[in-house]
Amino acid sequence: MSCPKTEHILQEYFADDLAPLASEEIERHLAQCPICSAELNALLQTRDALAGWQDSQVPHWDRGMELFRREHQAPRTENSWFSSWQWLPTGASLAMLCVLLLNTSVTVSGSSVSIEFGDSDNADISANLADFQQQQQQELQSIIARFEERQDNNNIQLLQAVVAQTQQATADNLDRIYTYFEEQRQQDMETMRVSYQQLVDSDYATIQSLQDLAQFVSFQSNVQ
Amino acid sequence: MSFIDEDEALIAAALNGSAFAWEKLVKRYESKIYNHGLRLMGNSSDAMDLMQEVFLGVYRNLHRFRGDAKFSSWIFRIAHNKAVDLNRRKRILATGGSSDDEGPDLDRYPDEHGDEPESRMQEQQQNGQILSMLTQLPFDQRLIVELKIYQSQTFEEIAEMQDISVNTAKTRFYTALRKLKTVSEETHVLP
Ligand SMILES: [Zn+2]
């Protein structure tokens, strides 16, 4: 006992999108053909049984961490004392991100920059981004001026990029900004590493270059 | 902060050397990839091999990932290609045999025996039954079932990925489903 249409009907039944006419034809045939409808039920049951799969736990493995560390972190262990410095530029970057994301006010007094977090309990972040205030932009500009005084080219670029991105004020830019921060951090680290290396390489560690380094670090701390 | 694509942020950080970001990225996908491998390869040790190859491929090509497609589609495409590869290698190794009669390696599945909670036992029993059904299918049919049922792809996407026509994909899925139906009826009749 079989129906010549079964294959066609059921194959089309599982298609993704059917023209209304075709699906009407299928429904009509299924309603009047017990062979096809019984077969369909069996197939649907089979499909449901397969869908009952519950994800099995992944056996323990190292997630490629050893490989990753081997290829990325070799230099860090050589200068281990240096690693405590690496987050200072990131601190500055994160502070700037807070300025952008939260209703934050920035005040510049004397030689330090202080950042206060405004009322951001239920801050709708994208809304805040959209009406990023002129005033804050001016404050950013004044920070830029201070940075220029200190002739810190890296950070001027960073801030200018932030301001430029914010004028477009689309949330889509945020991850690009984040990536930029991360790149910036890497560059800062590299600059620091090179400075340190130069210091170590030279037989005479002059007081001047030590002061330069110390100034750079304390400057970053101030911003943080 | 749902507007930031977390995968992409993790990728950017991993590319910059953050091991933490890499691990987080792996953790997000390892279960999906492992279970995908389990259904396709039929046993846990091949599924582990496949998963490790997939993540190695992801790691080696991470810098090539451009945000055009979603990361999840990208990684599953890698997984698909690696599964086809691994299956081909296995067939060549299996003394040049042309059949897909390996059968599920139920000794190896579930991986850990012992005092498992009951829900876990049931889950493993259920998955075990599904696996013994799936492994009755030729590999190309198993792939279609995987993509259609477990990854909810359209026949068009499947056709594109496998370089076959949409009609072939539909026919293959229907054939696979019919075969699975027969297999499950047989196993249900037997105690
Ligand atoms: Zn019929």
C-alpha cells in the first residue's frame, strides 16, 4: 500500500519556504491521504527524537592556552617587574571611556585631572552617547590642551580619535574605539619597553632619562 | 551593552595578546563545537580531535577574521570543513573501506562512567540513542541532518556550503530522515 505522491509531498513539506499555493496543495493532499499523513507523523517523531539531544559536557582540555601563552607572552616574563606598569596607559584609556559612556564630569585643576561619575544609575548608555554634551567636548579639548603642553603625542592622538568618533556618536564605533585603546596600550607598552631597554643597554644610566621615565609614569598615574 | 559584539571585542583583545580573552572566546564555543563533533563523528575521542583542530584553525586564522560574517558562522564553517577532512582521513585509514559502518563507539561514550547524577545518565542515554541512529547514516546525510536540525540552516545555506543544489539538499535530508525513521523503528521493536 503506497501513494505515488509521498516522496514529492513530504520532501516539499520540509522545505524552508513554500509558495502559498504549493503549501495549500500539500495540506490538501495530507488531509485526504492517510498513507502520506501517517508517514509524515513518523518523520516528525523522528525529527523530534533527534532534537532531544542535550549538550554533553566537554572533557577537560587546555583550550590552546599553552600554545597561546608560548606565542604571546614570552617577552613579558623576561621583564617581569615591568608588567606592573603596563596597565597605567590602560587606566587612562578606561578613564576616557568612562567619560564617553557615563554622564561624567571632568575637571582640570592645577596639575591633575579628576573625573567624577555623575548620576548614571539608570543611564541609557546609547542615549548618553547621542547627546554627548558640548560642554564635555570642551572639557575634553582642554584636556587635550594640557596633554599638548606635556607633548605626549600618543595621548593626543588617542583623545582626538575619541573626540572624532564621538562626534559621529554612534554606538557602533565603540568597539573600534576599544580596539584603538588596546592598540594604543600595546604601543605605550612598546615605548616603555624600548625606553627601559635603552636604559639597560647604556652603561651609564643618566639621571635625566630616569627622570623622564618617572615623569611619564607619574603623568599616567595622575590621569588615572 | 548588547550593541557591542562581544565576540569581536574578544577577538581584538586576543589578537593583542590577551590570553584571558582567548580563553573566554574558546569557552563560549567549545561546547557547541564539541557536541557538533560528537554527532558527526559518533564518539568522544574523535569529537575532541575535531574540536582541537577547529580551535587551532581559529587561532591560526584569527587575524583573517573580518567582521563581515558573524563569528559563529565562521567557526562553524571551519568546523564543517574539518569534519569533512577528518572523516575522509578516517575512511582512508580504515583499510580503504568505502562503507560508513564504523558504528557508534559506545564504549567511549559517555566518556566518564561512574556515579553520575540521574539527569546526566538520562541525557547520556538519550544522546547515546541519537548517536546510534545518526551513525547509521552515510556521512553526507549525517552532515545534512546536523546542519538542518541542530544548526537550523536553510537548504539554501546547506547547498551553498556543500556545493550541491538546493534540490539535492532537500532530497538528501528527506532520505536521511526516512532512514532514521526506519532505524528507530527497528531499535524500538527490539527490547
Ligand atoms: Zn499520499
